[in-house]
Amino acid sequence: MAVNSDRHAWGQLMSGSNPTPYGYKGQWGYYTDAESGILSLTHRYLDPATGRFLTRDPIGMEGGVNLYAYVGNDVPNNIDPFGTKVVLPGDPRWAKPPSYSPWDRIWRSGVVARHLQCIQNAARSAYAAVRKHFPKITKGEYNGPQDAFRHCVWACLVRKTCGADAYNCGVIDHENPAAPWAKGKWDRIGSPMDLANDEMGRKCSTNQNQSCEDCCLQQLKSGNLYVLPPRYWR
């Protein structure tokens, strides 16, 4: 073992040392300023001694009335890798999709049947993009960064190459247990995340200057994809 250190939940060094130039990194790449001990997130600095950000929340009251709090003081369960939002499982903003009428079921299953090859090709391309950017040993194939990136790329490719109907009936319905034509199922933890990243993929499909892969990778690196806390990764 080259480095051994103990830190409390907010990342404050309790004992030990770390000789690497980056200091404490953790799961999310929080970098430590060697002189001050302040943790650098993507958009804000966090003081691990007090458990507070040093600057106001850039999203304002959307993250709560306390503009300096870190993840609502619930560090064991939540993360905020970019300093702008708390990521939670079962996000109510992405609710379970509704059931369909008999006529809608017939129509939607027909859409998927007509575009099945295109949808499957997009899925294969999305998996290929994951293999390109993530080592095999990387954790997070489900509910983690790989999952977020894959859904974004898949949704983008389907929307761009297969059309809006294929996106709605093949991608969105994949999270709907009332949609057997899309192998739909609902997972209360992972499905809201998938729907959020599908939406980002749809937005990337309108980007004429970037490929789906490049756009989704940029969104992942910028913190715009929805990734659950590491304890939910599989």
C-alpha cells in the first residue's frame, strides 16, 4: 500500500498523508489544494472542514434555500460532483410512464417493428462507444457514468437516424412496463436516470456540429448527464 489516509464524510484529512500531486480525489475527482486543503469540484470550491461551499449555488434556490450547503448535509447518501445539483435515485421529475390504450399499443408496437433494425443498430453503436471510452474494469455499467453515456448516445442515434416515433416508442418506452414491444420495464432507482439521459440524447440529436458520441461525452464531462451516487453502481 503506497498511500493510507483517513477522512471524514466531507473529505477533511483526519490522519495519514497523500504525496500525489492531486491530493484527495475520491470517486468523483475532487482535487485538493495542497496549501489550503480546499476541495475543487467542477464549478465550486468546498471547504471540507465546515462542509460548506465557499461560493453561492450557481443554480440559485433550485438546489434549496441554503446556497452554501453541500448535498443538504446528507453526505452518506448523496453526491454533488460538479457543485450544481444533488443527484438522487427515484427522481420525481422523471416519473413512471403511463399505460396506453389498446389502439396506442397497436400503433406503438407497429412503429418499433418497422424501425427495429435501426433501433438495434443504434444500440450496438452505443455499446461500441462505451467500450471505446471506458475500460472493462470500470464500475458503473448500470446506474453509473457508463450507463448515462450509453443511454445518451443510444437516444441521440435513434432520434437522429430512426426518427421521432422510433425514439418515443423504442427508447422512452424501454422504461415503460406497459410496453412489451420495447422490452419495457420500470426500475424505481435506475429508470428516472435513464429517462433523464435519454432526454439529453434527444437534445444532442439536434446538434449539427457534433456526433452523438462526441456530444454525449461532452455532456458527461460537463456534469450534464444524470449519474447516481456510487453506492448504486453495478
